[in-house]
Amino acid sequence: MRIIGRIAAIFTALVLINGATIILTEYGHKAPHLPPPQERMAPPESITLLFAGDLMAHNVNFNMADYTDIYQEMKPAIEHADLAFINLETPVYEKAPYTSFPRFNVHQDYVQAAVDAGFDIFALANNHSADQEAPGIIATLELMRKLAAEEGIAYSGLRMHQRSPITPTTVKAGNWTIGFISITSFINVWSGHELIYLTDYYRNEALRRAFSDYIRTIRPLYQILVVAVHDGAEYSNTPLERKKVFFRELAEAGADVVWGNHSHVLQPWERFTKKDGTTAVLIYSMGNFISGQTWNIDPDDYKNEKNATGDSCLLNITFTKEPGKKAIPRSITPYLAFNYRDPVKGMIVRPYDKIIGDEGVPKAWKDFYRERKRLLSWFLRPDQPSS
């Protein structure tokens, strides 16, 4: 949903006052302020957050004639949510050409298509954040600031200066106040690392404890707190044990949603009951939203592990609240979609039902996607709503 309001000055002042007294930086100093909140419209006592996977940029993606084609059939589902989250896994640097793996880069028009499709909130901390080194990071941030001002998007994961503290992005959505932080446990290119929200939690126990304590400290500022964590084993549907433990620690510290990425394939989601009896939603990986990794797959090769990189589900989480009570994740709804090689448009994202109902899709491909759906039954299981 696009931002249609304006920044609320009174709310901002409250956040600045609170932030100056309780927010701690990664160095243990008090942060002077929080980023200004973004004003959004939403139902008064419920809100739906949508989580997608990685927005990748392989050759077959950025060589498309029209990037809006990627999202055309998904746009209604994206816009239906109050806030839609996606992981941008590439720098956006106009002074360098479009490039694919291993050091990605795109230009504004590639990201603009995602914004126009309805994505509101971008996770920027990932292993490819520094692919264009410090100039690419700064350029990405400058673009995000521009899009925040002009389009109303929000983001987290990068900073302009090394000494800038890690702080949550605050989003005001109707009667809801949502906090968002994006971190990564590692990066591929070290140059520019100081400008990334880098938290090497599994090799640095002190840093791990400090980040969990930080989440606990900022929790009172928000009705919903979302933490994006970029980590794990690639191309595995099973999350690493260290990842599961860390996600649960963040939930106990106060995160309502821990949203994982990096694996490029789907991993399970779960309702996690905390020690205080409240519930968090842990999403270990949302896989790829769009990539070029399944461009050359064969519909007869059902068992090719690469097929899983084309699974492109969305996860809708609806929170409700009552006066004086914590927000509750009332329902969780997966929305099944796939990367699809359109013979005219190129690689696009299509809902499962659209593929199966399209008379122009060959039977072999329909059988392929039916098999993919069957293999994803563990991810698409019915939710057990909170009572």
C-alpha cells in the first residue's frame, strides 16, 4: 500500500524524545534520534503485513523490455496488504552498469517497478550489499531516501556513516506503530562493510547478546517489531539450527516477526510461543521473489533441486489488537506463486492458479507446477489461528 499521508510531527517528537533516552547504538552509546516515521493508512484495529523473498537481478531479469511485467499478475495481492516487505539483494548504482552474479548492480528503474507494484518496505542488509563497495552503498541509500520522500517507501540495513548507530525504521500505519530492522550476518565484499548493518551473531557471542539486548530495549516503542535476518545455508529447505536458535532468541527479546532470507528457497515458517505466552511469527526463508535461477529448467525434470529457487510464495500475516493488550498475529496465509518464463515478456512472477488456468500454458508445464505445489505442502499448510 502506498503512503498517502504525511509525517506526523507530534508522533515524530515523541519518538525522538524516547529514542534519545533508551536507544543504544552497537557501541553502547545512546542514539540521538530515530529515523522519522512514515504515515500510512490502515484499518484501525487490524493490519496485514506481507512478506516476500529476494528481489534478485540476474541477466534475464534486467534485460527485460518492461520491468513492470515481473509484477503485473502479483500486483493485486501485493497492494491488498497494508504493508508489503521485500529483500532488495543488489546495490542500485547509476554510475556502474547493470551486472549479474557474482557482483550485482541495477539502476533506479529496476527498483521503481517493485515500488510501483506496491512494495513498501525494503530490507537492504544482505551479503550482496557491498557488491559495488562504498560508492554503491551510498548511491543505494541516496535513492532510497529519494523514494521515501517521493513514493513513501521505507527501508533499513544501510547507513551513510560508519559512526551512525543501528536504529530501527519507524513506520506509522493508521493506529499502528511498526519498527523494522534489517541485518545480515555476513557480506561477500568487505570494502564498505562499515556502512552495512552487519551482525555476525554466530561467530561473535558478545555481539549476539548485544543485539538481542538492543531488541529488548527498543521493544516498548512499537506495537509490532519486525527484524529481517539475512543468513543461513543456500538452496536448503531446512534452516540451520543456529538460525532457528537465533530467531527464537530475537522473538523472546521482543520481535513479533523474524523474517529470514538468503537461502533462495523456501524454508518453514512457524508460530512461536514465547515464555510470556505471547506469539511471534518466525519465517526462516521466503526464498526468491524473482530471479533468473530457473530460466533453463526443464518441465520434465521434477527432481532438479534448482527448481526450488523458482518458488515465489508470499506470506500474509494479519495482526489484531485490543486496547491495553499486545498485538496478536491472528492469521497467517501463504499465497502460492512461481517464477515463470513467459515466451514474450521474459521471467515473471505468476500466481499458481493463473498458471494452471492459462490455456496457453503447455500441459507439461502445468504438470510441473502441480508437482511443485505438492512438494510445497509443508509451507502451504493451513494456519492454526490464535484464539
